[in-house]
Amino acid sequence: MSGARRILLSRYGISVLVSLLALLIRFLLVPVLGYEAPLLVFIMPVMFAAWYGGLGPGLLATALSALVGTYFFVQPLYSLSVTGIANGVRIAIFLTEGVMISYLSQALITSKQRSEKTTLALGESEENYRLLVEGVQDYAIFLLDPNGKITTWNTGAEQVEGYSTSEVLGRHFSLLFPPEALEQHQPEQELQIATTEGQYKGQGWRRRKDGSLFWADVVLSALRDKQGNLRGFSKVTRDVTDRKAVVDALQENEQRFVTLAQASPAVIFQFNAANECIYINSRWSELTGYSEASALGMGWVKTFHPNDSDRLVREWLQWTQNARQHSIYQNEGRIVCLDGSILWYYIQALPLIEASSVKGYIGVLIDVTQRKQAEQAILSLNRELQRQLAESKTLLDVLPVGVGIAEDPQCEKIRVNSAFAQMLAIAPTGNASLSAPEGERPTNFKVYQNHQELAPEGLPLQRAAAEGIEIRDLELDIVWNDGTTLTLLEYAAPLFDEHGQTRGSIGAFLDITVRKQAEETLRKALSDLANVKFALDQAAILAITDAQGTITEVNDKFCELSKFSREELVGQNHRIINSGYHPKEFFRNLWATITKGEVWHGEIKNRAKDGTYYWVDTTIVPLLDEFDKPIQYLAVRFDITTRKQAEEALAKETANSDLERKRLRAVLDILPVGVFIADTNGHLLDMNPAARTLWGEEAPLLNSIDEYREYKGWWSGTNRRLSSQDWPLARTLREGRTFLNEEIEIETFDGQRKTILNSTIPIQDGAGTISSAVAVNVDITRRKQTEESLRRTVQRLETLQQIDRAILEATSSAAIADSALQRLNQVIAYQQAGVVLFNFEAQEAQVLAGKVDSTAAGSVLPITSLSPIESLQYRETVRYIEDLGSMLQRPPMLEYQFTQGTRSVLIVALLVERNLIGDLYLFAEAPAAFNAEHRAISQEIANQLAVAIQQARLREQLQQYTAELEQRVEARTTELQDANEALQAFTYSVSHDLRAPLRSMEGLGTILLEDYGDRLDEDGQEYTRRIVQAAQEMDTLILNLLDYSRLSRADIQLQALDLNRVVAKVVAHLQDDIAAKRAQVKVEPDLPNVMGHYITLSQILTNLLTNALKFTHRDRQPQIHLWVEERFDGTAEWVRLWVEDNGIGIEPRFQEQIFQVFERLHSAETYPGTGIGLAIVRKGVERMDGRVGVESQPGQGSRFWIELRKPPA
């Protein structure tokens, strides 16, 4: 027998059993009741059977009870016939009550089953709704009333049409049509067709809220009721503008393909499955000279070069055998043209597959003859490139600048170049790190700063790696163990990995020992100069005159030597000391020189006041105004009277000059710098071997300054050519001045470009007249190249770091791309740039940042306007077009750029996990504007940019999914709340209606005990008391249900409550129960106020204290403790009230279950109750925006707690 049949039989068996039990009870009550109220007792089995089994068992119990009651207790006895109207009325009333009780009980059971089915249906409905919403995101679905007014509006409609729900409800759907359709009465026609034919299908233009038009696929269906009356319409609209555009584009592309095939620069062919040529374009004839017909069939094989024919045919047939694998055939070969010339070609083919079988092959043949001819040149270039690569690898070792690279964040391994190893006195292959483990670190030097030894962690490479910062212009002293000290100027920067984490550091170290020594020498020289000035003022004769030669100031030495006082000299001119020794022409030349603003130097014989003569070495310096006109003259004179007397002795020493010249010649020959000597006319008297090595062996000894133009030179950094008069040697001869370390770029006589430091100094004869000049040239070409390489490297690293930081700070894909383009322009000069993302499914490209073609950021354009899709999939990562003018055919975008003046284009792919997501475009107006370094930098930035954009897109997608999920949860919550409210209202109604028969049972039982108690024996009285007690318990259960339902529906207003008063009232109300249990109840004083509802909080505390008194050990005095603790969860202040007892406790697995309705852990005989009390507690706490919980272990008592908000201060 199945389970269902057993349950059915048990229900009807119970109805029979309780009917027989009632019959037995009625027989027992005969001595008490006699045969009055013959059917009174039988209402109990009816109620029980209906409650337990529903309508069927209830009716069966009603029928059985009526039969046995009529048969045994209605006159005439032991007969089913009924006499008397009163007996008939009793039986009718009994049957009516039984039927009503059965139907009412069945209604309760049915409502419970219905609520369970409703819950299941809600879950299924939620899933169906989710699937429906996900399936119609691109559809506008809405309903119309019979007049065409909109009554519903879904999310898809908001997205497609642009109107919100509030904007369209109640409005006629004609607002969705463009004016042209309204003029043709299209809305009315669609309604008419749907009404007469049941449905309208069609396509046409529709208008969105913003006025834009879209091509729509429309289905309008009429909705009718069972009687066929029109209830309205349902309309489904889908935006198929893109599909229409694709169809139009396909038709246009078909025509273009035919045109393109004939205009293609490549040979396009098609073979059938038998490898016979069935089509070939006219390019075949242009390349080979053969007619197109000659290639049809198998004629194409005859054109192969004899040395290639067998190989090409064999490889083609091998490929066609595996063509179903969709592989691409690629090969190269030679064709013997009609004129006998050889054509190199590249061929690429694909199979044409239909229904899993190969129907033929299609491919292109490209002329690569020029490429083959260029391959030999490329091989030569590759060899040259390998040579340059080897030179670049050795550049680090030949640099005069020390370079160190830390290969780990802790800088335990530092590699150095030869220059740095020499500075540190270690082997070039050794580890230079002082942070290395013991035994690996160098011990032959120490590092000092400001005479303090630095710890390893304070060294520049270690600091740059540890702190992630740049260390600039730090001067360190390297002290070898032998005491040798080198001063180094350093720059260190951190190295980062792809995650932005420090992976090491790099540093450059320049030996500035000589410079520091020179600075010290200069400092001493300045000090000496100050002393010389003081000494000069003490020893030299100084005088200042105005522009007319009137003396305005003299020093003490002047007065001392001339024997005139200061007052006698000031206001006079120099005639006062004129000795008459010099002719007037001498002084005219002097004045002619100084009035031109030039310095005059010479020797003058003067006469003192006492008539004595003295010689002075005189230098007159004009002091000029802003117009280069002299305003004063400063005369500096030295007493050379003694020298003049000694000149005779000096002449005797002239004989020794020949020996000095020989010594000078030897020095010039061994100097490593170029030296030129010229006379006053600029005639190059001599140049040393180093000068010829620098300028080339053919460097001439020129005769005059005007011929200096044969030496080609440019001022460094300006590209301005030096004229003959600009050369420092010419200026020294002309001005008598010294020029030091002027940087000049030269072209040697053997065609080399070099950079030199040019210094010149005049040489004076014994009379102070310039007799010649010396020029010194130092070759600094290698140093300049090294400095420029380091500068570009530093700039590149700094820019890449700036781009990394800008990408990390940006939030959207567009912001990331904008930041990258702004930083990139600091490194690479370009006139226009753009970042484009591809959508291969839609064949669209979005301009994310910058500008491509005439399309600005945010716009969408077809991918084919940028490049054919197939070429995007197989092209190189970096595509560089040196000159657009050299391209025979250009895509539309490049054609537009060419018309705008663009000549160079650099296109770098944006790859994420080897998948192409877009391109980085750089445009320049000059041909060949981007070198290899620019391409490498662009690729590095493109790699960073692709990863950052992909991450930003994932973040945006995650935010969109989150928003959709929140909307669905909110809708589901609203539906469940509505369902719960309906169920609670129904429970309230049913529970209220059940109390009427229960009151009858309780009343009749009470009357029976009071009026007929003496007629009943002890068992009868006990049974009657149990009936009354059962009715009371059921009434309590119903009241609890009403309380629970009322809590769910009642409008609760929260206010500040005095918890002390509420607890005291509840304890006082339960005082009788507390006394009966002899329980001890302890309430802590000074309980705080809480936000709550007085009646609800009182009921909650009553239920908790009642349970604490009820669920106790029989041999243990109940002890109940109430106290509070205040808590703060970061957002609000809470008051937690604890109710602790020493009862039987609760297992942890049941602690959540006990707060559900009708959940009991013990039988009603052991611990009486309804199973609703704690459900009321939870519902009441939730209605007061609180929380409830329990902590308990079996046999150790329980601690229930409720949390309510603390009133605001």
C-alpha cells in the first residue's frame, strides 16, 4: 500500500475511531444526561476529525455521529426513524454544524497548502521573470488599451524608445512614430490590421524621445477575452537599425567586391574542387603577359618556372587533401612571363567549404619581385645591424661614466660597467654591492659623504630601490684601502616591474675628482684675486677721468709717485704730468683707441712735480654707457722705471730663446689635444700632430683669417655656421682676449662630424703688443654622444613612470587613454594621435581618445574605414608607414590623413593576452618622423595602455552587473512583502472565525460541569475538564495567531521608553506565576531608555519571562536575571537587554528554528504551549527595527537577548 493511501486511510480511520469514542462517552454520560441533548458529545469527534483530516473525514464523522446518535439516543431508541420536530431540528442543527466545521477546517488546510504552493510559485515566477528579462533586453514590450493608449512599459522599451514609464503611460502610441508616418495614418492602419487579422508584422522608421530615428521590427497583436471581445494590444519592437545597415552594406560590398577584384593590385583567382581555374582577374595579364583564358583549367601550371613546378604542384595537392581543416595555403615561387622575364610571386589561398565539404578554393597572387630583389640588400643591412648591436653592447663598457644596475629590490647583486669597476677598484665581473652577504661583498673600498661613512642602506642604489624614489646630484667619496680618494657625482632611479613593484635600481656615477680639484683651485684663485686686488690697490697707480679726460679720482700711489697732492690732480688733465717725451701722434692714437670703447695698453714716460721722470705701464679701460659710448676712463699704471732700467739686462737673455722654442716644439708634439699657432694676420704658423689627427691629415695651414672659412664649424646646438671672423682664434687676434672652452660642432676634412672645446689665448711681445695667438682644440665627441644617450634614457624612463602613474590614477577607459596620449607627446613629437577600440562582432571601431580621421573621441566608425578586417588579424604588432605618399592604395582613414598633410603613420596594436582590442595611432606631417626608439617607446606604452583599458572595462561591467542585481533583489523583496501581508491578513481572518465554535465548546463544557457534574462519575468529569481545557488551549493558540498577525499588520510608532518601568510592569503582571514556581527574578537597576512600542515590548518581555519560568528542571529552583549592555556598531548606539535563566537549555542546531511559527522542541504534555511565543518575540523586535538572538547549551540554561536603538541625545 502506498504512502498516500495509508495517510488517507489513517484520516478516515481516525474519524471512525473518534466517533466510536464519542459514542462510548455518550453511553457513560447516560446516567448524568439521560437522553437529553443526544448529539452534544458528538460535536467533539466531528471537530477533531475535520481538524485532523479535512472535509472528508469531518463529513464522515458527522454522518457516523448523526447515525449512532439518532439510533441510540433519539426517540424512538434503537431506530433511525425520528419523531418530533424538536428531534428533527436537533439533528439538522448537528448536521449543519458538522458540515460547517468540516468545510471550515478544510478551508484552513487548503489555505495552508495554497500558501505553500504560492511560495513555490513565487520562486518559479522569479526564475521565469529573470529569464524573460534577460531575454528581452533588446526588445521594447508594452501593452495598449483598445484605443491605442499605452498601459504598460518594460525596461527594454525605455532603452529602445528613450521614454521612461511615467512619460508614456496613458499616452497614445502614435508618439513613437515620425511625422511622415503620422501623415500616412500608419498607427491607425496597424491597429486596424491587428484588429481584423489578429496580428500586424512589419518594419519601418520609429522615433525616439530625443528625436533620433531607428529602423524597427514591429509585431502588434490583438488581445481578446474568451468571448472574443477586444481587450487591447501587445506590441513588441526591436531596434534593427544595425541589421538594416549590415544588409545594405552587404549589398554594396558585393558590388564593391566585383569592382575590387578587377581593380586589385593582386591577382585574384578561384579554383573548383578539381583544382581547375574557373576565374582569374585582369591583373594576371598585366603581370605575366598571358591572357586570362590561358590560365583557366590547368593552364596555370604551365607558367611555373621549371625549377619550381614539381614542388609547387606537390605542395598544393598536399594542402588540398587537408583543406577541410580551414588552414591557409601560403607559398612563394616563380613564373616565366610571356616575354621570358622571371616574376617572383607570393600566393595565399583558402578553401570554400559548404556543408562540411570543399567546393573549391579562392586566393590571391601578389608580385613580390621587388621584395626579393630587396632581400639581398636587407641581408646586408642585417649584417650591419648585427655589427651595430655588438658595438652597442660594448658601449656600456667604454662609457667614461660609471653605471651600476641592482638586479633585486634588496640590492644584494649589483652589476657594473668597466668604468665603474675601475672607480671601485674591483673586477668588472664582480659584485659591487655592499649589501651582499658576507663573503660576496667587496672589501677594498668604503663610501663616505661629508666625511661620514655611509651604511649599505644609505647608498644611492639601495635608497632608490627601497624608497622607490630618484636620488639626484649626490656627491660621494670612494676611499680605497690604500687611501686613494675619488669623488663621484651620482644619479640613481628605481626600476619597476609590470605590477609597479620595485625590482631593483640603476645609477650613473661620474668621476668629478678632477672637477672638485679644479673648483678648489678656483676657490683659491678667487681668494688670491682678492688679495691681488688689495695688493694692486697698494701697488698700482689708479686714476679715473671723465669723457673729456679731466681727472676725477686718483689713489694714494698716484700721489706718491707724481709728488702731487690729490687736490692738485683732481680737476686737471694728464698734461700736468706730461714729460714731453712722447710725440703728439702717440697720444692721438691713444685717444682714438679709447674713444672707440677699446682698451688701450702701453708704456708712458711721465714727469713728477719735482721734475724727476718715471716710467709707467698703463692700461686704459673705457667705461661704456648703454649706447656703448665711453663715459669714464680707468687708467691702471704700474711703476716700471726699474724694469726699464733692467731691459738692457733682459736683452742679454734673448739668446736663450732658441732653447725655449725647442722645448715648446717637443711639448706640442706630445700633447693629446690639437694646438694651432697663428700670427697677428691669422696666418697659421704651426699645428701639432694631434690637430691633424682631429681635423684630418689634409687640414691646411691657412694664410689669413679670411681663409678660416675652409674650416667648417657650427655653434653647438644652434646649427649656425661659423664665419671666418667667428672663429675664437680670429676674435682673439682681433680683440686681444682669451676665450675658453667654447663648444663647436665641426666637419673634418675627411668628412667626419665631431664636437670640440675650442680655447684661445693671445701671446704678447715684450712691448705688450699681441704678436701671436694659440688655439687649443679638445675632441669631446664621444663624451657628447654618451651624454645625449644618457639624457634620452633618463627622459624615457621618467616619461614611462609618469604614464604609469597617470594610468593608475585614471578611472575610466577614456581618461586612461587621454593621460597616455598627453604623456606620450612629451617623448615623441607628433601632430595628431588617437586610441581606437575594436568591436569585431559589430565590425565597429570606437575612438576612445584623441582623433582619428575626422572622427573625434567618443565616436564610432566602421572598422573597414581604418583597415580591412582580415589585415587586422594578420598584421604585425607595430606597423610603420614612413611616407603615405609612397602607398599605391590607402584605406579611407589614411587617405583622409594624407589629404590633411600627414606623411608618417605609426600604428601599434593594443593586445591583451594576445587578443587585439584596438590600435594606438600616431600621425606626423614629416616623412620618416618616427625612429626605432620611438617605435619601442610606443609599443611599451601601448602594452601598458591595453592592460589598463581592459581592467577599466571589467570594472565598468562589474558595476553594471551589480546595479542590475540590486534592482532584481528590490523587485523580489517587494513581491515577497506583498505576499506575506496577504497571507498574514488571511491568517488573521481565519483565526478570528475559528473562535466562535471554540467558545461554544468551552461554554457547553463549563455548563456540563456546573449543572450536571453530580451526575457524572470521575472519568466523565475528567473528560469534560479536558474538553474545556482543549478548547481553552486552542483559543489561546488562536489568540497567539491573532497577536502574531496583528504584529505584522499594526502600525507601530516608536518612541523613547523607560525600560525600568516596562520591566517592572511585566514582572508585576507575572507575579503569580513567579510565586507558583518559587522563582528568583533579579533585575539590575538603572536600566537605560530605548526606542520602542510599549505594548509590543511588554508582550515580548512577557513571552521571554514566561518561557524562562516554563522550561525549567523539576528539581531546580528557577533563577532569572535581567540586565543590559550598551553597544556601538559603527553606525548607531544600541541597548541589548539580556534575559538569562538556569533552565533546560537549547541545542545550537535548534536555536534558529525556535523563532519560527509552530516550532516546538518538546511535546505539549511535557511543556505546554502553542509554539508561537518566540515567533511573536522575533516579529515584534523586527517591527521595532531591532534584533534578537539566543546563547544556550543543553542543561546549562539560556540567555535570550533583544537589541533596540538608544534614543538620540
